[in-house]
Amino acid sequence: TAANIATSIAHSGNGRATLLPVPAIVERIETRDALYTEGFVVDVLSVARRADALLFSLGALGPSSVLVESGAVTAGELRELESLGACGDVLAHYITAAGEIAHPGIDRRTVGLGLDDVKNAHCAIAVAAGPDKVPVVRAALRNGLCTVLITDEPTATTVLEPSAVLEA
């Protein structure tokens, strides 16, 4: 699970993982608002904002994404995201190539750190690889949503293609 991976990575680096055991995207805004009144949620987010490093994966936009497969995003919402120019997600915040929130309605149901928290982090480490992740990797790099990128060579080569750099 993601929790096991995060804990293992933290321990291997003599660090500590602090997990937020809630869905990334809830069905109702009222549920999100209620979660933000819970002490453990407030505490975990406070710890995360003070962390030396944030480690997260960038999510592709598509039917096989974790958020779609888990049911957090419906097929209809996926179609809306595509039509609004979303290119993927950063901590479950769907963004456009310009780094803006693609769908404010979905974003208001997202639980966790926000994009400003990522931009203000001392070290924001994004992990992403594969052709389906290229658009969100480009968006994250262009918009200051990671200070470190961990990827594979084919993804890096595609992201750095001269035509892509010129688009920035």
C-alpha cells in the first residue's frame, strides 16, 4: 500500500512518515469541511507543512489513475477534467498545464496539503515515470510544484524535448 511504501522510504532514510488516513477526495464538500475540524487532520497537515521534505507521486489523467480506479473521481468527472484541460494531479489537486486548478468543484472536496503548501515546501520531491505522466511532469516543473524530480530516462528525455521547452 502507499502507507507501507511511505513508511519504508522514511525509515530507510532515518526519517519518519506521518500519514493522513482519510480519502484524498471525498464525495461532499461538507465531509471535507468536517474532516478539517478533526484534531488529527489539523495535526498531520501542520506536521507536513513543517517537514524537511515532501515526497509524492504525480498522477496521470486517465481511467487507470489511482483516483479514478479508487472511485474518488467518477468517469463523468474525468470527462469534465479532460474538457477543462487538466493534465494530471499533484496531491489529488488536478491541474492544467499552467499549474492552475482545473476543476474547482472537485478541488473543494480534496483533503490534504494544497498547491501553495507544495510550492512553499523546503524540498518537494515528485516521483513520476511513463508516457502518461509527461504532461503532469511538465506542468509540475513549469509551475514550481517540485524542487526535485525522480523519473526514468525515457520520461526525462520526452519532458526535455526542444519543442516542449519552447512551449514553456
